[in-house]
Amino acid sequence: MSTEKIFNKLVRDRIPEIIKNNGGTPYTRILNDEEFKAELERKLNEEYMEVLSSSGKDRVEELADMLEIIKCLAQLEGSSLEEVLEVGEQKNLKRGSFKDKIYLEKTID
């Protein structure tokens, strides 16, 4: 007896092939750019939640998933992951990173 599972989510490009190789039948469609952007944003939030609940090698895998989503979002904006990283480096030079673990409690003017 076959079992139907509903996913309704963006998946990596090879997932339909993997499903077929495991004896399943994937039902897919190609998203337009507007839908793709919305689903990438949803997926970014999903991966963020997975990063928060993971550790060690699992966390590194979830961070890699986030990076892939960021790369795709950058491409939708006519940019690239390399450009995002370069902009990040410029911000680090101008404003610093987070390596020093500084927690700003308050200011007084």
C-alpha cells in the first residue's frame, strides 16, 4: 500500500532524483521568481530554527544549508555569495565583527 506525504516546500535540486531512486514518485513544480524568493525566505527561517536546535557537526551542516539559501537569495538580487562576503568584509573593516563578544547594555548621552 502506498503512502502519500505532503511536503509543500522548497527542496534541493537532486531531491526528486533521490526520491525516485528510493522507489517513490515525486510531484513537483517549478516556482516563478516571486514564489522562489518567498520560499527561500521561508526555508532560511526553517534552517535558522534547525541551527538553534543543533550542535557540533549537525550545526555545521545546518549553517551550510543557510549559506546555500543566502547564495540563492543573492543571485535573485543580481549578486553573488562572493559579493555578499565582500560586503561583509567591508562592514567588518568599518564597524568590526562580533569576535570580541561585546554586549552593549546602554549608552548615556
